Amino acid sequence: MRITQAGTLRINFRDFLPHDKRRIRCNYRCRYCNQAGVRQVDFTADNFTQASNLWDRLRAVEDRLLVKANFDGEIFADNWAQKICFYICGLPNVSRFEFITNNSLDPDVYMAHINPSKAVFNCSFHPDFVGIEQFITHMLKLKRYGSRAFATMVVTPERAGQLGSFVSRFRSEGILLKPILLLGRYQPRVPRPLKRLHKNLCRLMDIKTVFPEAYSKRTLGIIRRYYYSDLEFEYQYGKRTKGSLCYAGSDMINLYKDGTVMRCFTEKLGSIDDLLSGGLRLATGPRPCPAETCQCPTHMIFLDAFRQHYSLCDDYADHYYPRKEPVHAEEI
């Protein structure tokens, strides 16, 4: 059974639907994580059975599957997430499995459970929690195992001045570092006794603590300088996408552990039952974007405006390269 015309289906596998207030476990507590009201949960054996049965059914799909684990939490800090990701990575029709990880664990702990030629790693650098040298050491070890890896970093206003040195250090080891803007609430680092005073000063002086207003023009200029492309920067900064043609729901879907299939975050297409029975047929071309803005790098690259300038990378869910100057995965 083939699902797509081209024979390649990109699947963003997610744990909970957007409106759920739960997530897998995480060993970091980022000040910008925007998880107010969200609780971490422990999964049971039944949860694993539910998810593994879902993926067992996808074995019948003849398309090549490029899978990315898009979980709200840290995969290698959560037993359920680790177990199900190892399971999916081992399926014969999954040609690539992308782990999003904060790279805090030594790869020696988990690489024995993974086929390194199929696994790729999207490593999120958190300088508040880990030193750059330890982070790079772990990334180089992943590469020595035979996996591909690149780094990302959410650049808060206070870290923008360090971005150039971070990029240079990663580049010196042959590692790509992609900066990311975070659109949400920002909590600057303030000593506990001064937090109330800081909050009142922000209110009185109209100091912005919400992205993107928290970034000054100078800070944005610094960050933009190191973005992988200007087009990605523009969309993450809030360029309007509503009505723009997009291939999401054509050769990319969001799949949730309960079997729900969504085009992106805003449009439910049906269920895995519908998809595998033929009751749900993916679009054969681009359709108008239903969202006012698309700031998720995993989704925005499916915009037709993006594909006119860039080709998708078959090793990473949200990586791409200019059409006239292709970059081979080995160079990442």
C-alpha cells in the first residue's frame, strides 16, 4: 500500500494533541519553555502497546518513512519515549529516524539500542544547563558511531551576544548550529529576592517579556546573521502564511500516539484507520495554509514559497538546502 505519489512520507510523531496539558518527562527546566499548567506523566505498558501497535500497522506502508519524534520533553530522560523511539527506528520501512534531544546523556548509554545508520540527531544546545565542550564531545561521539547530527539553540536576548562565538566553536568541529527564535513568554534570569521588584519595574517601564517584542532590533540583527536562511527567519518572526499554498498533508503528516492524523497543528485529517483503509487520501499537491502564521521550522518548509528556493533534506525533518547549491548530508 502506497500513501504518497512520490513514495516518501514524512511523519512527525507526537505524544499528545495540541490541546492536551501533559508531556513526557524532562531533565531540564528552561525559563522559556512556556509549559504553564502542563504536567509530566509516567506512561504505562499499555501506552507502549498502544503506540507500538500503531506503528506495527504502518509496516504495511510501501512508502519510505522519514520519522521525527516531536515530543514535549526529553526522549532520553523518559523510559516510554526511549522505548517507543527505539522500536520505531528498528522498523524496516523507516529509513530515517530523527531524535530531538538536549544531548545531555553520553551516547554510550543508548547507542547500543539504535541502528546508527538510520538514526539522526537534532541536538538542542542549552547553555544554561550544559557546557559547550561537553555538548560538542557528545555530538562528536554520535558522529563516530556513524550517525548524523546537527545542533540547534533557542537564542534568548541575553544570549545573542554569545551566538557568534558559539557558531564558530561548533563550526570548528564541522557541526552546524542553527539558531531559533522562540515566540512566547520570556523570563530573564533574576535573583529570587529581586523577582518581585523586577516584575514591577518591567510593568512600570513597559519592558517587554514576551517574544518577539523582547528582542531589540540590534539583537534581532545579530541572530539573523547566523540563521540558515533569511526566509526561515522571516517565517519564524511571524511572516503571514494564511492562504499560502503548502504541501503539509500531502507528503508530511503529524501522527499522534492515539492514532490521530493531522495536517499540521490546526487541521485534523482523520485517523490512522482512515489512512490505512483508504478512507483518507492525502492531497496530491499543495493546499492553502489554514494558520495565520507558521513559525514551526518542521512545518514551514512545506510551504510552496519555501520549496521554490530550497530542496528538502532526506536526513532531517526540518533541514533543507538551496536548490542551486545542494549540501550533502555528510557535510552537516
